[in-house]
Amino acid sequence: MKILLIIPAYNEEENILKVCQTIEQYNENAEIKLDYIVINDGSKDNTLKILRDNKLNHVNLIKNLGIGGAVQTGYKYAFENKYDIAIQFDGDGQHDVNYVQKICKPLIENQSDMVIGSRYLNKKESEFQSTFMRRLGSNIISLFIKLFCGKKITDPTSGFRAVNKDVIKEFAEEYPTEYPEPESTVSLLVNKYRIVETPVSMNAREGGVSSIRFGKTVDYMVKVVLAIIVDSISFRRKRRKK
């Protein structure tokens, strides 16, 4: 069983070394070892220097592609290197590597094609619930995914998600760039892939600045909702033509 953590990183000089060290410490006692690949997404700080100085496994993108492009680079790497499971894992310290086994279990048991780690499925699991506006945004996005795809996803913007070989291939070929988490979820649901959520604990960012700005939350939510509606129609049309 080959498992890869895909770690997109943009200006994560304060966090990336600790994140990678945490994975390496986890591997010391783990039955199934985790590989990782850091996708340095054209960082302007010392992220690349830290990756090189510490010989951390990475791909360096000379141009910033955004979170969607960086994550797809990781899926291409996973596909080319024949990984069984790929897991998106934030480079800012918010995700807990100790939940990897839990998030992989439905994939290993062939109960799902993608597993999303959710802060909101069981709120007792995670003390960190993000801001009120982010939770409101997640609820609205969740509602529209349910309306147009028929399944409730409690944490549609969660970047802590694991996929099997079939989805690795799918995402290596095509992956959304504007709003990758909700749009990729819509794509899989329309194409009849199995998605489940599992409760996980997440942490507040330890340093640096988030690449996701919710200062214009209403604008963000409107654009994501429109993307969900357009994507659900577009993906269904593509599916009929196959």
C-alpha cells in the first residue's frame, strides 16, 4: 500500500519544516509509512530554500499556479509513481497526520473513492471550527451541493481529503483551479464516485498568512455557488457524451 501526502505550499517558511518533520516522526512508529511531496507554488519567501537545505522531497513550480494547479501537480506525481492513495495535506500545520489512518480506512476497505476530513461532522472531535463567516460559507456551499448533487457534505472546503487510484487518475488529467475543493467534489458526485466524510481535528494556522481570504465572503460564496451550478450541468453533459 503506497500512500502519498500532497502538500501544496505558498510562502510557508514558518510552517513547512515542522509539517514535514511531523510526518517523519509519525513514520517512525507507523505500520504503513507515508511518502510526501511538497509542491512549492512559486513562493516568494524562503520556502524553497528551506526545502532544499533540509533535503525535503519537493517539486518547485517556477510560477504560482494557485492551490488548484499545485494540488494537480501532486496528483500527476502520484499517478506517475503509481500510488494507491493520495492525500491532500496543508502545509500550514492545520492538518493532523495522526488522522491519516482514519481518513484512509474507507478507501482501504473499498467503501469509498474519496474521504473528506470534516471539522463539522462531529464538532466534539475538533476544537478549532474556523470563523463564523467561514462556517456560514461552508453551510451555504454544502446546501447547494446537496441541491444539485444529492449528497450533503458538511465540510466542502476541507483540504484534508484522501482519494483512491481511480480518482488520482481522474484528478491528474483534470482538476479545477478556481474553487478546487467544492468543484472537485461536485465532479466526483456527478460522475457517481463514492464520497464519505470522517470527523477529524484541525488546528489553527501556526504562522504565515492564509491563501484563502474571506474578507469578501459574500462575493466568494456567490462565485462558488455559481460554479457548483454550472459545473453540475457541465459534468452531466460530459457524462452523457461518454
